[in-house]
Amino acid sequence: MQKKRTWKQVDGVLLFDKPVGLSSNDALQKARRLFSAAKGGHTGTLDPLASGLLPLCFGEATKFSADLLDADKVYEATLQLGVTTDSGDAEGAVLATRPVTVGEADILAALPRFRGDILQVPPMHSALKKDGRPLYELARQGIEVERAARPVTIHALEVLSFTGESLSLRVSCSKGTYIRVLAADLGEALGCGAHLTALRRTGVGNLDLARGISLAALEALSEEERLAWLQPVDALLQSLPAVHLDGAGAQRFRHGNAVPLAGAAGKCRVYADGRLAGVGELGSDGQLWPKRLVQLLA
């Protein structure tokens, strides 16, 4: 008989290096079982076709998982030039094949128009909805609907390698950016077409894949060794300024009450007597208001 699992209170953030072929939810459940974590969540999906950084949250960290949905992302993308597909990636049906006559100088000359604030038309093969139905469902039925262009920001776009028909790029971008669309649009700008063949996410906000761990490596560790790979809960909050309270002020904040405090208005991470207490917001009334509290963590 299989031993019944004992779920535990585990608090922290795992920088998980998701393999290709695994959905974000499958990745979460596999990691959650390895930690026997009673509560877990992820910070936004990463396509099964993509690999790389998927921050997973356990315990008290799940209260802040949504905060990374708006964070900038960094990707390494590989494009095949000369071939366009209906999905913009290698899973789609080939629409056209054209000769590739461009060199690296042509690519470097085309990149500036894709940097900064640009507009993208979302792909049909996406989870966006039309009249309550995901676009990918319509696409599978051969139905195409009009999609409004959306503003996104490409903070940085650089060539990593170029060999004949294969082009690798590093992309730093805002939320909502479709790398498949970027690949297809760049291919059209080059006059030969292109589609995405591989995608790896290396950064989410201030979190970096360099500190991540793969599923195979995680499985090879003992449960105690795995815990050493967890980042603290406030790893998700480093973009917010820190406020430190002690004594009566710390106690008031922990109990959900406002604390008089001078400073610039806005959200902040709050520490009470040296330990993370949650997220607060400094109002124009000179009060620090609790917005999301956590159990006191070491």
C-alpha cells in the first residue's frame, strides 16, 4: 500500500527551470509533491513548448504570485528564417517557404524598428477570448477573427547567433509580448518569413534563471536539500521599496491597522521587527495602510 503523503507548511519561491513539453500546472504539481507543500501556485503560465524560468510559490508566497504577472520578461528565442507557419511556431502548418538571402547586417538593420513601444496583433493560436471562446479553439476549426493590435514594449533586442537560416535572439520585453508574433513580423521585415522553433525564458522581473534548478536535479535531492533551493517570500517583492517598523508600529501593522509614516506615496514591502509582515501602501494622508499580510516569517 502506498504511504499517504503528509502535506506541510512550506513558504518560499522556487526558481524552477521548466522543461519543454510540461505545462505550467504540471510543473507546479510535480514540484509541490517533491516539497510536500500544502499550498502552491505559479506566477503566470509558460507555454509547454517553452523552457526556462517558471517561479513557483509555496505557502505565504502564493499571496504575491499575481504581482509578477505584470513583470518584464527576458527570453532567448530561436527562429527559422524562410518558413512561415499558421501558428508562428514549429507546431503549426507551413504556409510558405521562401529563399533566405539576408545576412547578419540586414538583420541588425531591421531590429531597431522592433525596439521600444510597438504594436502587435495577437496570434489566433492564443488563449485570448472572442465571445467567451479561446482563439486557439477557433483556430483549430479553421476560423480566423479580427484582432486589435496591442501595445507592448521591447526593452532590448539583440542577436545571439546567426547561421544561415537559424537566428537566435535575446528579447527583454513587457508583459503581453508574443515572441511568436515578433518572430513572424521580423521575418516579414526581412522579406523571407520566419517562425519560432525554440523559446527559453531566462528572467522574470528581478528573478534570474541562473539561480534556478531543473526537475531532474530537484528529484535527485533529499527533501532537506530541496528546501535550500527556496528563495525567501520577499524575493517576489524586491521591486518595491522597503519599510521597517518596530515596537508599537510593527504590532499595529501586523494587526491590520494603519501606521503614521512619512514618505512617498505608493506600495512597499513592510518588515515588522526585522521580519516580513506583508505589503503596505503609503497614502497621501501620511498613513501606511496594510494591503496584504503574511504570517510572521523568519
